[in-house]
Amino acid sequence: MAKHVILEAYTFTPSSRTITIIGKNIRREQLLLITNTTLNTVIYNFSDPQLTATSYVNATDATTGQETTTIILNYNTTAMTSTDKLAIVVEETYQEMVPSETMRDPVDKLRVSTPQSLIDTDFEYGMQPTKWDFVNLLNNRPSAFYDPTQGISNTSRTDLTFVGSNSSAYQITNITASAKVVTVAIGNTTGITVGLPIYIQGTLDNGNVDGWWIVETVSGNTNFTFTVINTPAAALYDATKSYVFIGAFYTGAGIPTTSIVMSGTAGTVTTTYDHGLRVGDGIYIVGTTGTSSAPTAAGTINSSWVVATTPSNTTFTFAAVSNAVTATLSAGANATLYPRSLGFVLHRAFDGGVQFSNLTPYHGYQLLRQTRRQFRYQSGKAMQFSTGSLLKPQINVDNITSSGATVTVTCKYPHGILPGAVVRVQNCDQVGYNGIVTVATVTSPLVFTYTTVGSVTPSATPATGTWIVSPWTWYGSSNRVGLFDSQNGFFFEFDGQTLWCVRRSATLQISGVAAINAGLQAVTGTNTKFSTQLKPGDSVVLRGMTYFVQSITSDTAMTIYPEYRGASNVSNIQISKVLETRYAQSTWNIDRCDGTGHSLYNIDLTRMQMFYIDYTWYGAGAIRFGFKDNRGQVIYCHRIPNSNVNTEAYLRSGNLVARYETTTIPYRTFLTSTLASATTTGGTISVADTTGWPPSGTVVITAAAATGAAIEYITYSARTTTTLTIAARAQTGGTSAQTFTFSATAPIKAELYSPQQSSTVSHWGSAVIMDGRFDDDKSLVFVAGQTRTQTYLNIAQDATVPIISIRIAPTVDNGLTGILGNREIINRMQLTLRSMAVQSSGASPCVFLISLRLNGRVSAGTFSSVGGSSLAQVAYHTTATTITGGENVFGFYTNTPGVTAQDLSTVRDIGNSILGGGATLTCPTTPANLYPDGPDVLTICATNISAVTTNSVNARISWTEAQA
């Protein structure tokens, strides 16, 4: 027999002397002792007639199906409280050995098998573009990208080489500024043109100059200029670290634009559809003509700007620096306006980590960083993700000074903070500086101030010591780490106030079917219930792509953001809703990690943490979240069971990526009654839920109409769970006070504006482990090869020709392939290379250099399905085809006429990008539809290095496909 103590699964009602034990039927003869451990008082003893029970009932709850045991005591407990802790001792009918959580995997097997690592990236010493992928989004819309695999170009450097003639990285030879105009000198500006997005890296003023900009002028084949938002420092050039990367815009990133009208120093932009912007967001304008004076110091309207006001969802303004009378859209009107990425990914070689941030505390930014590889789940086994990360990374500070009780903090890098955020200052020698304090003012991207605790004047200035300044609490931005993507997975999230365990799922299909046209936002439903099943701000999935619900006007009409990215119009499609089930730290069911659990671990997010998540899938497996505790041992904090809970699989697939994310996507709710224009200071705004909102702040309300809807910024001074008390209407940034009429079929969106700080994450190393080893499934080996009629003939000496290109199909379902939007899901398959062979012919010596070129740009070719059960596409090239750019990932020589075979199993697999892409079957000749704007493309290339110009070559390649 074994005694067992029940510590938590009960309720205690002292007024009725009742104890209900939840989840267990306990026979009366099993119950031994109940002690009120708070008062150290025995209230039940099976051997004491005065301390037994007057009633004892076993039952099963009709709603939850849980077993319960209800005990009404003899002992008078009316003076006790329901929060008193009880120890309930029972005698079990059999001896049970239950290993600790850490000894059992999520399948509930003992951890006795040999685990296998599925990821070989640990400490981050470089960009590692073949292993990691990242993207910046503004309200779910991508901006610009560059390909770091293209190498470094500088005609004055003979020790640096690159592939092809379109290298994306140039080493800067000098960089200077005059007012806000930055001039960059490089060895050769070939490839850099006016209107091109460029990324500047490694200057001495990273807060104002590093980042994405638009080329405004090019001169002398050695210089180009761009205009920055804030006046930079005098010294900018670092001879060892300053680089510029040539960028390109993601397909579909442009915000369709109707007109841009300049009046004085203000520009008003009218967009075709909902622009999705808010005050403070960054934009690019490119390709306009007709400016009769200089809105920027460089003399053009085509530059980088900041949104000043958003009076409606189809109009916004920006402030120029001098007058401009006209601005005419170029022929490509829909490609004139783009969102501007503001975030950064900083690989910190000096400490081995990666820090990334949205950089600026404004509305709607996301920075996503995830593994290139989809980790394949295998049934019956457990997967575990772990990372060493900081969700409140230290702010790097150069100096702390005081003037009375006002302290000024000067940072090494942009701090991304707005007034109202709370920081913790530690380890200053002068204690007056230390404490948990609220940011009072922000005077520049590198400087903020606060008032000392109790308005104490520090004993000396500047401060000395090894100070540590960390974010403490804030509102409006979040950090996430885990195994997840935009539709499925699970992660830890800290939103500035609460640490959450979150499960995300997109397996719920809403009623009816829908139709939408390529490049548009309007969705038309048939038998849909948009008004009751969705709300503005929800995320939905259409043909594998994630969109925000921007507005709803009826059960059968809504708009999404951004515009539909699919290549063609679609109808009769299913819409899936993305759901997030969230568990606050205070509700964790194993150990709350607040110092009160069995581990006594009290988590401090300003300190490095080892985060753990493990799971099983089967569609109904369990998920566990945990940490390493003070002793360095793994502890689990929360379990999410999925068996006997859901009506379908809790994820679409058990194959996931490791991901880190920072986001300033705002909290969103909706009006529950009409807000009249006459309702002013002291009045209330009735909303559905204000959970997570600050006690005071600014709310942005947008009318429900699909186009032209008014946007009003309203400050509020107090809140309840369902109301906001108005402080002032019609604040700068929006329109005049409006009447927002409540409608059950057209919900009106209310958003929090803006975050108190940009979200930042630091992490050192990532691990994905499979318990029980990964078994390589037997698979069909697919082959693509040239036929006799496709032989490459008479390849010129030293000429390089592309032979075969291969990629995974952009979208798939039911064994069928298609371009973006044609099939139901984005193809996340891993294409694993197995072998290749080349047949060369010609006069001896017949020598070719055979190379595999990743993401090169070929001048011609069309992809077609491989056929059979393959989900890949292949293109065969002709002798007239050329290739530029890309990265050589494998190579070998053929040294005699005949067949040369090579094993490719050591070459990394190829796959897709975060967003997916591939809107055409044409082989990419530009960055469009090529990774990261679409799937990887791998091309077999042959270079004739023999002295004979009549040599010919044939090639074949074999691979297997791992479904995702």
C-alpha cells in the first residue's frame, strides 16, 4: 500500500465545511487525514470519531466529465478561509512508481533512448543564411530584402571575390553626411540605380544611418546618396565594417497608390485600398516624376519618409523638408509606395549571440527569425526545442548622468523606448541611480531620462560601476520563442506584462467558401458568417498564406491585409481561422515558476533563461513548457493536453520550425455600442475586452467601411475590462471626432496606439532534439536528367552554362503542384539531394568544372512538374542560357570523356522561404520569385576548362522528398 498527498486538486468552502477533490474518486476507506497546513490544524482523521465526515459523495461532473469526491466535515471550519492550504492524505490501493516530469518524454515513455540533434546551429558567429531566415513585416506586409549569399564586391580589392556580376554586397570606401544627406563611396556603383532599396551596415552611427534606405542619386560610377530621417553624427565610416547590400522589394510588397499631392512641406497620399499604416510608420516612395522643387535635401520626393497622419484608411500624410508642388506617379503606379523595414538582426560575434529588434516603438512591426529547415515529426517520438534567450535584453549603455533627481541615460545602440516604459537600473556605485523607474522623456534614439526613486539626488555624476539597464515592464509589444510559424505551433511570449505559454493553430475552417481576386483586398463569401465567426484583427489563412482581417462589412463581405498574393483569381476556397490558446504564468498547471512551486524557481526575464518546449503530435499529443532551474536541472511549468479535448488535430502538421519573433502588432478589440461624435472628455467607449491595455493611453478607432473609412485617435485616462474613459477626442494623427455606429454585422476595430518600446530579443544557441533518434524513411528517389536531344553541344572554352534547375513547387495539395495560390498550402517540403552524374564527351582532355549554383538567376527557362508523386519542379536549359549570381554549394571535375558520378548527401537540403512565393513558372531572372521571395532554386552548371571548344555534356540529378 502507498500513501499519497493531494496538494492542489481540490476546492475548500469553509462556510459549509465542504472539501471537493477534483479529478479523483476516493473511497471513504482510503481517506486517512486532512490537515489545514496554513493553521497547522487537523480537520479530518479516520481514527477520531470527532474528526470524520457527516457526508461523503463520489460523483462525475456532467459537464466536464471529471470525477469528484465531496466531503462535508464534522470539524467546524467556518473561521477558516478558502485560500488556506490543505494536505489531504489518502491510501492508494496499489503501489505506483511515477518518474518525475524530466524523466518522461511527452509520449510518457522513460527517456532511455539515444536522442538525436536535428539542428547544427548553436552559437551564432555569422549570418549563416543557409541555416536561418528572417523577414521584416509592417502590419503583415513585407518590404525589402537582400541576398547575403551573393558575396562582396569591390573593384579595388583583389582579395575579395564574388560569384557572377550582380553581387549584392559592396564594401564602402567612405561614407559622409551633409545635414541629412548621406554620400556613400564605393569602388564601382554597377548594379546600384536610383530608386533601389539598399541596406547600410556597420557605420559609426548605427542609430541613424544603419538600415534600409532608397538610393536618390548616383554619380561618377563611384558615389550614391540617400536621405536619412535624423541628422547623423559627423563620423560615419568604419573601414573594416561598413558595407552596403543591394536590395529588392518582395513581390506584392507595394501599396497600390492613386495619387501623391504635395502642398508646402506636406505630402498627401491616396491609396487604392486600405493602406494599413499608422502614425510613425516608415515608408518609401519611388518612381515618381514631376517634382518642381526639392522635398528632400537630395532634391527628390523619391526617398524614405515617416507617416505623420492617417485621417482615413485610404489617405495619409508625410512631412517633407522643403516645398514640392507636384508629384506624378510613374507608369507602375502600384509599385510606387512601399513599407519601410526598421528592424535589425545583429550577430554579436563578441559574445556569440544574436540580438534583433523592431528598433522603433511604432505600430505594426514584426521581425521574424526562424530556421530554414522544417523539423520533421515522427510518430511515437518526442521533439524538444531549447534555447538560451533573453526576453528582456539588457540595454547597452555608455553613460549615466544626473541633474538633481533627473537621470540621463546615453545608449550605445538605439534603445527603442517611449515615455511610460519601465526599466530596471542596477549596479551603479551611487545607489540613487538604481531602482525600477519609469522613462520620463526620450530626447533621441540613443538618449532617455528618468526620475530617481523617491526623487533622490545621486551622490555623484556621472555614475560609476558595472551598471545593468534592462527593460522591466511595458505595453504594446511582445517577444516570442518556440516551435511555431504564422499558423501553427507553440511558444513562450512576454508582452511586457505577462509571461504566457501559447498554442497557435489554424485547423478551424469557418463556414462557407470565398472568392478573391489577385492583388485585391475584398473577399466575397458564399454561405459565410464573417460577422460572427471573425473580428477585425484576426488572422486567417487563404491558400496557405496568412492575412489579417482588416474590416468586415457583412456576413459575406470583408477585406484582408495585405492584398491577396496568389497569382490568379480564386473562388470556392476554404478560409481557416488562426486561433491562439493562451495560458498566463499565474495559471500554469505544473509549476508557476514564481517561487511558490515545488522547484521554488522564481523566473527573472532580465536574466538568461534556458527555455524548453517538447511535444508529441499524432494530432492529439501533449505539449510541455519548461526551464532550467537554479540547480541547472530541467523543470516543467505547464502542460497542454490535446487528447479528448479538440474536435480535430491541434496542428495541421507536426513539422515545425524553430522561431524567434518580436512584434509591435497592437492589442485589438472592437466597439460594443455606438460612439457618438458628441461624446467627449469623461465619456466612455464601450469595447469587448481591454485585457493587456495600459491604464491610460491612445486608442485608434477605424470605421468599418471597406474603403475611405475614417480613422480617429482618442486618448483615454482610465479603463475597465470593457470600457475606456475618454481624455480627449480627435488627437493629432487622425480625423475629427466621428460618430462610429455600432453594427453587429460590421464590427468597428479599436487598436492600442502605440507600444511603449520596440520589442527586442537576444538568444545564444538553439537546439531541436528528437528522443529516440530520427529514422530516415524509405523514399522514392526522383530523377531529372537530360535526354539525347537535350545534350549541351560545343560549349566554348571557359564558358559556364546552366543545365538543369530544380525547386520545390510553390504550393501543393493532394499530390498536386502549382504556383503561388493555385493549391491549398505553401510547400514546406525539404528536397534532399542524393547524387548526380555527368556524361562528358569530346576530344581528350575533356575537362569540365561541374558546380551546383544555389539561387542563381538564369536568363531563360520554364519550370514544369517532375511528374508522378514528386512535389518538385524542374527546368531544362538550352546552350543560349546564361546564369549570374548565386552561391556555389558543391563542385567537382570531370577529367576524361565518360560518366562521372558524385554523392550529394552532404549538401544541405533546399526548401522554401518564410513567406513562400513563386507566382510564375518562369525561371527567375531577377530577385523576384527567387529565395527569399520564393523557393530555393538549385542549378547544375558546367564550365568548359579544357583547351577544346567542341566538348559536350549531359547531366542528371537524384533526390528524395521529405513531406512537410
